[in-house]
Amino acid sequence: MADCLFCKIIAGEIPSKKVYEDEYCYAFEDIAPVAPVHVLFVPKKHISSAAELDGENSAVVAKIYEAIARVAAEMKLDGGWRVVTNCGPDAGQTVLHLHFHLIGGRPLGVMVSEK
């Protein structure tokens, strides 16, 4: 999509600190990290959110998780790590391109409080 921030990053139109790239996904450092390691993994093919996943495009999620596991191992996140994806504005999705946050490098604690 021409106006998508992450599509522009993937295309090299907007600079990023690349961490990983393969034929399925592109990963780069988050500009507002919440932990010592905070990397975004985005599919190269535009998918707006997890709500758009179906039998034709869902295989990319497995490829992204393989990349996440590889990067987590390379970054020596041996104590554990978290993967987060937000779907829609109520969940906090601010860029309408499916993406996964790899977060680690410190104890993370509880992320969502029970109310």
C-alpha cells in the first residue's frame, strides 16, 4: 500500500535499523523500545492486521515466528522473551500493517492487568 508506513520501511523509502530480512519478512528496531530488545517483524506482503489472516496468507505467520525464534537466539534472550501483536485500535494497533513485537532483555512482568 502506497501510504503504509511499514510498506515504506520495507521498500527502503523510510530508514530503519534492520535486524533481519528474508523473503517473507523484514525486522527492525522499534523507535520507542519498551525493553532492551524491541524488534518489529512485519510481513513483506501487506496484511492490515491479524483479522485479515486466512488460508491464503496465514503461512507467513509461521515464517515470521521462525525468524523471531532465530533473532531471539542470536540476541541471547535465554531468560525468555515475549511476542505481541495488536489487532485494531482498541488493542493499540497504530500502524495498519500486521506486525509482531519481539520484546526481551529484562524481566517483563505482567503485561495486561485483570480488571
